[in-house]
Amino acid sequence: MKLNLRPRTLPLSAARLLCVALIALALAGARPSRDASAQGLGTFDRESAQAMLDAVKDDLRKNYYDAGLRGIDLDARFKEAQEKLKQATTRDQLMIAIAQVLLDLNDSHTFFLPPFRAARVWYGWQMQMVGDACLVTNVNPNHDAAAKGLKPGDMVLSVDGYRPTRENLWKMYYRYYVLMPARSVRLVVQSPGETQPRQVEIMSKVEKTAEVAQYFTNIWQYNSELKFERDRFHELGEALIWRMPSFNDSPEHVDEMMNKVSKFKTLILDLRGNGGGYHVTLERLVSHFFDREVKIADMKLRKETKQAVAKPRGDKAFKGQLIVLVDAESGSAAEIFARVVQLEKRGTVLGDRTAGAVMTGRSFDHETGVGRVLYFGTNITVADLVMPDGKSLEHVGVQPDELALPKMEDIASGRDPVLARAAELAGAKLAPEKAGALFPAEWRK
């Protein structure tokens, strides 16, 4: 699951970027980092943590879309967090106490962004939900994961003692990439065809970074280990496959891509793994498929309700066949696009149920300290989104018109039966083996 965040904007992004739930039970069982005992809290640490907690409370009170905070006693929650700060013995515990307050809202777009660490951790493998199973999707051949025998297609039964589910996987990403990076991760996995699970401990690769960083660089360093931040295409006769990684590009970029699409009779728009992005980019993409104005959703802010609308493009609209691919990692704007296609009966949605992370969040950046400055932030939900059918997709997701899931054996063999099925719907032939080789994983390290 990935985190596509942009500071000082209103992104439609899933708090997943990009991987054991940070509910109280999981936190109690989480292993501390190896240097936790040497952290030694001082006055600066506690005062800084208190300043962060105060800023989090202020951001939430002033900006959360529901002024009543959905019935939560805000003062009581933050008083409890303040007591935890007093009892903390490590910096990790300080950050956990602050983060837990926002996680308790169970809101996909509301979370704490702690100060960066002077190191980045590379795990060397990726997992995601496929149906109700958690499967390894990619393994970096240059990391310890490959050396320990972890392979694509392996089913992940537990991560450091906790079973990954659709409900907690994004919190796993948040824990391991943002809040408490780990030097090693203990897995219980089972490979295709095997009858017994096996245990494996995978060592992470730790890369030291600058001791001093600017907010807009290092605080976002937990993005995916894979290079998916570029559009990729494949021509298949009269059909074009467009693998769109996010909605983080400009509307003008969408126009440029759709100019390429206009030369084909069918578009297979692959939004698998697309975690969302900007409102304006979503609206522009929707507009390319209709010759009339289309209501996307109602944005219910704290004091008003606004409509998200795609303006008509007239003769410029793409009138060909549209097939949209989604999976459990398709979040926010990607989900909304798929649902608009369904509600407007404009095309076919194929794949897995989407993430169900559909709110509107805004990032707020802060700093604390004199001389030694710590940069941190929050992402706060500023609007709920209600689709034209009167329903919200938050915690629900989009159920595809046709459910199509790769099996463990497919992932292990590099096959993509979902894309192959989309090609079949487009009247083209594409073997699952060839489909799986079209867009290979590109590791950053």
C-alpha cells in the first residue's frame, strides 16, 4: 500500500503509501529498534514531543471535517497521550503516543508525520492483499529477502507475530516505513504447493542520510521502494494499455496522455497500485471520457458541501471502449474514478476490491526546537466524499464489475491473468505470461 502525499495541497490519497497494526495491542508487542536502550530521553526530547502533541491537537481541532470529531472526547484522548509522554523511556515510545491519537480515529487520511530519521531502511520486498490473502508481490534480488528464500507468490501468514489483513495492512506500512523502521522483520510464509509454512527473518538494508534535513525532502522519504512514478504504455493492436501510477501529475499531463490514447479504439487503464493524488487531476481525467458535465462526488467539509465536477470536453472526449483495472492497492482518486465509470455505465471495472481509503486530506507542516530543529507534520481529513449514489467508499471500496485475482502460482511465475483478461475483453490476445512481463518491477536500490 502506498502514501501519495503532497504538502500544502488537498490530495485524494490513501494513507498507505507504501508494509503490525498500530492499534494498542500491536504497539505493545512491537519490537523496539536495537538502539532503543541507548536513546536516553532528555528534557529536549520530552518538550519537543509535547510541542508536537500540541500541534497535532491544534491541527485536528481546527481542520478535521467533523467539528464534533465523530463523538470522540478530544481533551480526554490528548490527556491520555500526555501521560504516555511522561512515562515513555524511548523516543520511539514518544512518537507512538502521538501517532496513536490520530490512528484511533480510524480515518485513512488522518495521521501523524514524525521527524525524519538520519537513516533510511530498505526492506527489499513488497506484499499486498489479493482477495483476503496477503501475498509477496516483489522481491529485490540484491537484498537479504532473496538470499533467505523469500519469493513472489509466497503467502504472508504473519509479520512479527501479526496477521496482515485488509484492515491493518496500511498500518503495517505506516509502522515500518514511517513510525518505527525495523532492522529486521520476522515472517511466517507459505510458498505455492507447500503444505507447511516456514519462518524467516529478513535483515533490512540501512542507508545513512543527512543529519540535518529540510521538511519537504526527508519527511517524505518513506515512499515505495519500487519505481512506479511514471506512466508506462503498451500498444496491443487497436487497444492501448496505460499503466497510470498516481494522480499526482498536472491536468496538462493528463491531456498529453489522453492525446496518445485518442488514437486507439480501446483503453485499458491500469490503476492497480495507484494510491491517488490531486482533485484537479482526477476531474481532468474524468472529463476526457464524457461530452457532458459529470458530477464526481460531494465534498462534505466542516462548514459547507462542495461538488467535485468534471467539465465537458465536447468533441475532445474519448468515445472508445474503456476497461479499468483495480486492486487492493488502488486508493482514493483511483477508486473514485473507477466508481464514476460504474455509476455512469461508461466502461468495465476489472480486478480486486479497492482499498476503501476515500477521504480528502490536507498536510500541515511544523517545526519545533531552537538550534536543533525537528520537522514534523500531520495529514488531516478535511472533507468526506459522498458519491452520486449517496454512498461513501471509505472502508468499503469499489467492487469490480468482474472479479479477477491472480493466484499464488501466477505471481510466482510472473503471470498477469488480470491484464490478459482485460485484453480479451478488448478483443485482443495477450498471454498471461507476456502480460506479466510488460511492466517489470524497477527497484530504486
